Amino acid sequence: MTDRSGTGRPGGRPGPAARPGQGRGTPQAGRSRSPQPARRIAYEVIAAVRESDAYANLLLPVKLERAKLPPADAALATELTYGTLRMQGYYDRVIALAAGRSVERIDAPLLDVLRLGSHQLLSMRVAPHAAVDEAVAQAASVGSRSGAGFVNGVLRTIGRTEPAVWRERVLAEARSADERLAVEHSHPEWVVRAFRQSLAADGREGDLEELLAADNAAPKVTLVALPGVGDDAGPDGEPTEYSPYGYRLSGGDPTRVHSVAAGSSRVQDEGSQLAALALVGARPIEAGERWLDLCAGPGGKAALLAAEARAGGAEFVANELVPARAQLVRTALAAVDPSIQVTELDGRAVGEAEPEAYDRILLDAPCTGLGALRRRPEARWRKQPKDVPELTNLQSELLDSALRALRPGGVLAYVTCSPHLAETRAVLETAVRRGGGRVRRLDARAALHGTRTPLPAGDSDTVQLWPHRHGTDAMFISLVTKVVE
Ligand SMILES: C[S@@+](CC[C@H](N)C(=O)[O-])C[C@H]1O[C@@H](n2cnc3c(N)ncnc32)[C@H](O)[C@@H]1O
């Protein structure tokens, strides 16, 4: 066992080395100064995620923009925020051991500070004195003097022992293989089980650890160059492996990329591009077709579909229930065609209102979002197993409505950014069964014939993308048609 401080705290359960105010080097400095801007911003975002269900990927850029941080500090704030939110489950186990109490018994703001400090000590290898001093300053600014002393004590205890030793101690407490994976890779156990089942259905159960690890790696920013919009040269960056319109940036702020500023390219995961392209590639476009994106907000796939519809002479309509998100769809579509109609209807009513009105429909359904954990690190802690049945009911109702709105012979893409089987195959299979022969599955893999390199073979007519295999979000893509009678 390595002891980084040389103070010799031997193995076994680490005790609460420093109780409030008892720690070595009680934080005098921390009380008199503010935390560094990058750490302050990371703390504010993490606290807002906890207190008001904020989305880190939306709030952080706003705060960075306002603070006008230099690029290196902005990168630090990003790593601190995302890294801490991702690994929160693992850090809580370490904190509980170091504090000698369960994390439920620690004040929430102080726990946020401890998680942020743990990330620096355990994953970023920041020098312990720097990480602890900053955390103490943060604790003093959000809590009491005794709270700052408590943070000082707990983080000093964590910093005295090597990360690998903490890992061993934490894993030694796991009571099952799934709990061990959940703790080590900082995912809720129910998500680990859902991934295991979904991978097994895809014949890849052995990939589970690889998938969990991939969820914890920051993805490179991917852009879509909207076909026929603006500069045909496409954005700077490496072409992605599959989507003919995808580019991967090596780093930097995507809003500074010329084509992004001009509106002809957007940040969009390659999996989302493929989902839209499966609907486009299902059959040749005939001029005059009518297309609908039933749940379009914030408009990423809608923009790509609108560009493809325009190129093929089809009419495109977008719908989004939530008015603020419908507004985002309008903004997303403005560079393609500002005259596109964006309605704000409940998608469940569209089938009845407009039966057999559309030739192609995208239903990118509201879902748990478990396939996008790389980019939305806190989503794993936000969703609960009890959310799944509510979502699958909504998905089924939306799919039934979309099928009613589909013309016989038309194509419907049912898509989720979740690989959870209840949200993917089960919803699809129920709809096909209920269709009683009128609803037929199409081959979504075959519809993706225009990729830069062929997708790896699969034994299903649906496509389940995976972060560890395809470098995309874990998007599920399926296609159905309504039989002409
Ligand atoms: C997965 S997101 C769609 C993402 C979008 N396709 C994109 O690429 O940007 C699902 C959307 O469905 C919307 N939604 C939820 N319930 C709905 C309903 N009953 N009718 C229409 N839209 C709904 C949500 O507000 C959310 O914006």
C-alpha cells in the first residue's frame, strides 16, 4: 500500500482522520479567499444539477461564455464538471469511507465540494495541497467554518492514499458482480443490468465493461455538415467513419468553426446523423413526398432531414410539444429553410388529426437517454427504474399515433437514444403485433447503405449503435412500413 503523505495510515477502513476543525493544517487560507474561477464555475454547475435539475451540457457553456475564461481555464472547468458528475457514484463510496459516515449524512453543498475535490485527487492527479486548499475555500464560501474543516479533513484523508488503493477498498465492499461493475464504472446498478440485457440481445454480452468505460470517456465533438446548405467544403475536422456528413473536431470551441457560425454545420453526434439518414435511405425520395418529425426538439435531426427533404423535393414539417423546445427547432431550421412549419401538438393526437398524411415520419421518442451518458454525464443519476414504464407507455402511444399518420407504403423510423430493451425492441414489437399484419418491419441496416464505411454486420433488422463499438451514442434505429391494402 502506498501512502502519499508518508504519515503511515495503514490499510483497512480509513477513519475520519480529521473531524471538523481537527485536521492538520486547518484551512486558514481557505476562509480568506474565493475559489479559483474554473472551480467556482464547476461547483455552481454541479450544485445547479442537484438543486434544480439543470443540464450540465447546457448550463456550463453559458457560464463559461459569461465568465470569459481563457481556453485553458475553460477546459479545466469542463473537465472538473463533467468528470465529477460522471464519477460521482464512485467518489461517494470513497468519501463515505474517508469520512466514516454515509454520504446521505453529509450536507449536500459540502458533498458537492467533496466530490469535486475527490475528482482532482483520484482522477486528475492535482497536487493534494492545491486540490484541498481550493476545496476548503469553496466549502467556506458555501457552508460554515466547521464545514470547511470537515472538507479539509476528509480530502486530506483521501489525498494521503493512492487512488489504486482506494479502488481496492471500495471494490472490496461490493456484494455482487453487478454492484462491483456499477461502483467501479460509476453507473447505477439498474443501468448496468439494462446494458447487460441489451448487449446480450445484440449478441455482445462480453462487451459490458468496455461499454461502461466508454461512457466515462469524453467524446470528441462531432459535427454534421448539412447537405446543400452553405459551404460545400464542409467543416474542418476528420471525416467520421460512417455518416457521409460527419466530421470530428480534435478540440477547441465548435462555435468558432466557420461553418458552425454560418449555420451550415452543427454539433451532432454521429449516431443521431445515422438515425435521420436511415429514414432518408429507406427508399429513393420522390418529389412531393410529405415528411414529419413528430418529436423534433431541439431540432438536430430535423435540420438534417429538412436539408435532405429540400434536396429531394419533399415537404418537411416538424412538431414539438414543448413550446420552448419548438422555438429551438425553428432556430435549428432557419439556415435550411425559415418557412418550414413547426407545430406544437401533442404527438399522441397527430395520428387522429392527420391520418395517413405523411410518407416518412421520424419518431425520435422521449426516452431515458441512457445511450448518451458520455455527453450528459448526470443523466445516469437522474433517471430511476420507475421512469421506464412511464416512458414506454408514452413511446407506445406516440408510435401508434405516428403509424396512424403514416400513409400506406410510407416509412416510419422509431428511434431512441437509449439501448434499454423495454424502450427499444419491446415498444417496436408491441406496435408490430398490434398492427396485426398491417405494420411490417423494414431493414434499418440496409437503409444505411450510404455510409462512408459499412456498419459492422448484425443479425437484426434494427441497428443498435454503441459508444465502445461505433464511437457514437447508443442510438437504437428501426424502420417500419404500413402495408398497402
Ligand atoms: C429525444 S427528444 C428529440 C430529439 C430531436 N429529434 C433532435 O434530434 O434534436 C424527444 C422530444 O420529444 C418531445 N416530446 C415529449 N413528449 C411529446 C409529445 N407527447 N408530443 C410531441 N413531442 C413530445 C420532448 O419535448 C423532446 O423534445
